[in-house]
Amino acid sequence: MFEPLKQVPPDAILGLIAEHANDPREQKIDLGVGVYRDAAGETPVLEVIKAAEQRLIDTQDSKAYIGSAGDAGFNRRMQALTFAGSAPDDRLATLQAPGGSGSLRVAASLILRARSDATVWVSDPTWANHVPLLGGAGLKLEPYPYYDAERNSLRIDAMLETLRGAPKGDIVLLHACCHNPSGLDPDASEWRAIGDVIVERELVPFIDMAYQGFARDIDADAFAIRDLAARVPEMIVSNSCSKNFGLYRDRVGSLSLLTADAASRDIVRSQANNVVRTIYSVPPDHGAAAVRIVLEDEALEAQWLEELGAMRSRLGAMRSLLHDALADKAPDHDFSHLLRATGMFCFLGVSEDRVERLKRDFGVYMVGSSRINVAGITESNVGYLADSIAAVL
Ligand code: LMR
């Protein structure tokens, strides 16, 4: 039966985890997969999550099924964190999902059920797994211009022009903040202009928010969602708690659906629950329950925001550190775009063969597009990193 199957090459992002782990060089640096690292290069469990997990262990009295939509308290809190009252509750349905990817997959099936002929417009470039995940589920995808690799800036005019040409009812996938892979987001007036086209063309926004709290803060990072929620009849939002709660392997996320009215909200929710039942039946509980405990407790929530703020500050500091080291070691090259990006990622802006040389000759790992995760930078490796980059330029 399995004979026709061919070997699949390692995943462009996840494949780097094993490659880096198997590299015996002491000076190796991992700027690959989007995982936060502290100054010691570790990804510890957040203190607030440890506290919530302890409380969960002490109080949880059953692990019986709780249904396809998951934990109702978690869903309520995630909805508030995302929309903050920008859309009426009776037009919103939120379901717990197994991470951002699980949420995207459920959304894909729902879109196919509702409008199988619609095209989903995705940014060029976008997260390396958006196209395989959504396209693999059966959706028709088209790119819209987003990032100018020559100027390291947004192609906002070209983006708007492409979206203006999209047929009514098509779906536009947007990154709420910390665009993956470029790290460059529209500013408030650019978001307004994108919203204008969405409203004018009657497009459906589909927003992926995997890094809420990593650009500026919880509220500012949800600006696009909240602004659009007040202006459009329908919207899809996928959230991930992988990064902002550090729950990567526990698979915690949510899917929110904004519908035109309360009656359609109930229908859409029933369809989404049915999609879940046919894929994974019910979402995993543990991580979402820990998030609920954090968000339901004022003191724990404050502690979470503090830990999140510390992660955000470190990312900003490491960006500046690399920028300054490169200004020193490679003064003929402009790396100022590093300072304009937010979140974990930006492009280094070097060719794929230079990315390969950085890996082969220096043990510096990044995605082939030259996307770097600045969380992999530390005070002690930045000198070696800048030397390595300067050597291949
Ligand atoms: C990334 O972009 O590196 C992360 O979102 C991890 C992943 O699943 O690709």
C-alpha cells in the first residue's frame, strides 16, 4: 500500500531543529524555528504557567470530555483578549483549538463548506506553512504583494491594488502583528486603508494572530482585528498561545468567527463544532486550562503581562545589538530594517547560498529565505554572529 509514497524533504522550519541539534560545533547559533529564548539561550516554562499548572493539578477533578469547542471559560477570555468589545458578543463564536495551526485548519474546512469557490489571498511572502496547510486542506490561494526585499519595506500600494482587484466575497489572510517572516506590519493608517478596500470590495478578513503582545502590547497588537470587527459583517480570527504563553508543545489556540447576526452565529458555531468532530473530535485540555486560570485571575494576568513584556523587550534589545554589531563589522551594508521590524523575525536580506554558507561554514542556522529569529541572539554570541555574517557578505 505504501509503495507509491516518496520521501518528503524535511520541513523548511522544523527541519532546522534537528539539523542544529546534531551539529557538534560549540559556537553554533540557532536563528531558525520561531521559539523564544532567554539570555541563556533557554526556552523555560513561564513562571505564571507553572503557577497555573500547579493550581490545575490541585483542583482538577476530572478529565472527562468537554466537547468539540473545548473550555468555555478559556474561549470567553480569548474572545475578550482578541476583540475587547469591538464586536457584539452575540455575533461572535470562539472555539478552543490545538494551536494556531489547528485553528487555521478548522477555519479552512469551514471556508470550504461555506464558499468552496472563494480564493484566499495570502501575503507574499507569508509563514512557510500557510500555503501547505491551507492549500493542503483544499483552499484556492493567491498571493498579494507585501514585502519589497530590495528596499526592505512594505509594498502597501501594490498590496492595495491587488486586493482592489479581488472578486467580492474572496478572503484575505492578514497577520495581525509581527508579520512572519518579515517582521514588518502596516501602521495604523495603512491598516485603515487595507480595511477600506476590504469593506469596499466586500472581502472577508481572515486574521492570523500568533504573536499578540510581541510587537507593542496586547491591545495595540490587536488593533487591526478590533478596527475591522467594527466595520465588517464577517471575519475569521485564528489565535495561537504558543508564543505569548510559551505553550508551544501543549498546542493551545482559538478560532473566533464573527458573523453577520446572532442567528448565523449559532449556525456557524454548529458547523465549526462539526468540523472539529470530524478532524480531532475535541481539543487537548491542559494548556488551555492553564491559560484560562491565568486570564481569570487578576494577579496571574498581571504576572503574565510582565513576563510577556520581558520577552518583548529582550527581542527588541537583541535586534539593536545585532544591528549595531553589523554596523561595526559590515559598515557598507544597510541593516536598518532590523530596527523597523517587531516580534521574533526579520529577513537578514542575504541570498540562499549565503544562508547555506552561514550554516555550513559557521554553524549559523536560519530559514532559507534568510529569515532570522532574533531570540537566538545573546550578548555572548552576537560578536561571532556578526563576524560570520560579515564573512559571507
Ligand atoms: C515559525 O514560524 O518558526 C513558528 O511559527 C513555528 C512553526 O511552526 O513554523
